[in-house]
Amino acid sequence: MSTLYSVLHKQLDESTPCPLCRASMWWVEAEQHEQPVEFHECSFCEHRLFKQQQHTCHCESCGKSRKKILKETRLQEQRKYKNKQTTEIGLDQLNFLQKLFLLSLLDDRIQENVPHDEYIHWDLIKYQPITPNYFFQSSLLKQLVKDQVLVCSEFSDEAQSYYINVRLDGYSEPSLFSITQQLRYWFLNNLSLGIPFKSSDEVKEALYLVLYQEIVCFMQHYCRTWGIQISGNKGFATFCYRLMDSLAVGQIYYMIQNALEYLHKHKALQPRNENFINTNLLKKTLQQYRERGLQEKWETCTLPRPSNIPFSKMSYILLFKFLGYDDQIFIQPVWKAWKKIAPRLEFYSTKRCMYCGSHELDVDYDTAEYVSLFCRQCKHQDHYFIR
């Protein structure tokens, strides 16, 4: 830096502290290309304050600041260009699981009487029990980002803050509160204010997926006491789905508990689940346990969901609020639980006015046996038995 200027005079000025490190600064009188230059220079970090506006400090701190500004500017330009190429999707066009995940993210944080901004600050909430396990919610977030439903904030350098890129009732850029309220109408009002699914199969797939993730959460919690890593994979998921066709989730808990205890007793489990070694061992043990149980007609006991495992927001909304189950969902076969609610969901996914064919229907009365609907188009009222 000293080669840029010919220093003519330099003296310590203790009355002027450095704005960066608060050390004393030198008062420097110098020349550059035979032109006089005067500035303060920090005696510690070499930061410079010039009287003339055309001169720029090149200390380490100012260099880093300029690089950061340039990086943010490039990111902004890239995102603006990318956003011009994307179109907003309607909130109602998202699939059932995406809507459920968004409500799980927003419901506790977006309230009318609580101050909030228009961003989802993922770095502040990513370790909270939004879904049954961390890897599941990370994969859901990545998919929403990939589908450009969640878009990184233009002012975020680390891509940890997102805004929701959807249309609501034909309007662009709805507020987070409006989005959250619409999702609440769909999920928390017993289907009387609209439905968040296109077919009952969507709901069934989400039910099985969330219960499978609850199973993964259980085995991770059990292994954590031993300092052992474990997770699910595609093969283990397929096996669990087959089990859920005939067993309750609580019975699968019991089988996993016994299998893990057996593997741990024989020191078969590894501290790290590299190449899914622990997952595959558990799957193989469960398969052998199940085959022998069927051959010898064992009675599989039922283990209640442990109360010390945090219950995720997604499980609470789907199982308890939307589907109306209680803790019995974990101790009765899944097919049996689904059979109770399937007719009603199938009816709501296909309902329309029998006179004008409109889907714009309000629910006047709703019981487990029949539903009374009022058409907003032709004002006709219909009564339907759903069992």
C-alpha cells in the first residue's frame, strides 16, 4: 500500500479513532502522480479515510466488504433473471403433501396478533419437529425449492430465507397470513371450507408416508441412546409399507424394539450408518422375525407411541386435526383406520352439484352418515348419504 503514495508527512492523531477497530490513526500528507493527497490511516488495521471522494481504501476489511457486495449483486441479478423465467403456481395446484408441509411450517408462526415478515427463515426453524424426522423435512423443502414454490430471498447470501411463490384466488404475491389462512380452511375445518386434495388416494399416500416416517423417528430415537446412527431407505420403506398393510404401527414399534435390542446385544450395529449397514441389518432381522412369527403363529404385541418422542406438527395436523384420529391410529391396523374415513374423502373429492355440475359447494350439514350441500351457482341444496 505504501507504494501507491509518496508520503511527505506522517504524524499520530490520537483524537481520531479508526471506525473499524477503534485504534488511533495516523494523519498522512502524501502525493500521487504529483497531486496532493491527505488521509487518515489506522495504526493497526491500515484502514484509510480520505478527504477526497475519488480515492478508495484497499485495506483487508474494505476488500472483503466489496467482494460481499459484488457477490450479493450477482446473486440478485441471477435470481431476478431466474424469476422472470418462472411462473407462479396456484396454491390449489400444489399436491396434498406440499400443502400439508407448508401448513406445518406456518401454522405456529403466522398468527394475526404476532408480528412476522413475509419470509420463511429456515435456518431458525429447521431443527424443530415440523415433520417426524429432520431428513424428511429437508427433502420436502428441497423439492419445494426445486419446484420453485419456495424461492430464496434476494437479500439472503446463504439461501436460508425463502418466500412462497404462489398465486391465491388469482392474485399474485399473497401475504403469508393469507396463504396460512387458506391452508387452515382446507385442513382444520372438517372439509367444510374446501378440500386440499384431488383424490382420496393422495390422502392415503400421505397417511402411509407420515406413519412410515413416524416409524423411522422411533428407531432413530431408540438408537440415539446407544450413540448409533440409523435411517430409512427405499428398501426399508417398501418393507414397512407391506407391514402396515396387516399390522398396526405399534406392533411394528414392538418388532423394531426387539430387533434392535437383539442386534445391539450381539454388537452387530455400527456407530455410523455408512451405506445403510444398520438399516439393512434391521430390515433383514425384521424379515426373519416376521416370517418365523407367521409360521409359528406368534401374537405380535403392540407398543404405544413413546411419550418422550416429540410429536411433529405434520403428524398432529394430518392424523388428529384433518383425519380426526386419536392415539388409536398407532394401535390399530392402518387399513382398518383408513377404511373408516375413505368413503367420506372419496365423496368430497368427486362431489358436484347434481343440477348444474358446479364444484362451488358449501357444506350446510355434515355427519358421519350424510352431508347436506348448498350450490353457490344455482342455489340448489342436495342431501347425500356417504356410507
